[in-house]
Amino acid sequence: MQRKFKSGDWVKIRGRLTAPKMQVIKYVPKRDAVLGVVDYNCYLECVWYKNGERNTEVFHQNKLIKTIETGGLFKFFLSQPKLSFS
């Protein structure tokens, strides 16, 4: 399977309105329980912060969507252009 994300991308869990913005750390190998095959291209380790506490979890890449907005220290805001009529 093709990799959809790269390290540093900001993602959210697909289908959840209150999901936190997470940053992709890396792809991690995960063994399939049925076939016993190790998959290197599907599972991502992501990090997010809640109440000053660092949380990490592993997600399948099909459960995540990429967000345009960044989070953490590197936030940027898309501002509306200022129109002047003078």
C-alpha cells in the first residue's frame, strides 16, 4: 500500500468532530495477526497534547485525514485580505 502521509504532517481522525489535531511522527511496523506478515506502510505513530500532557497512539492511515491548519508552536492563520475603497 502506498504511504499517504509523511513525518510532520498534521492529521485528524476521520469522522470525529471533536478529534484532536495530531502530528505524524513516523510509520511503524505492525504484524498482521491472521497472516503473520509485517506491514511497514500502513500504520502511523501520531502525537498530540492535551492539558499539557503528551499522548501518542498508532493509527491505520485510512482512519486519518490531513488538515490544512497546523497546531502546536507553528500555527499560522489564513487572514482575509483587507479591502480599501479609498
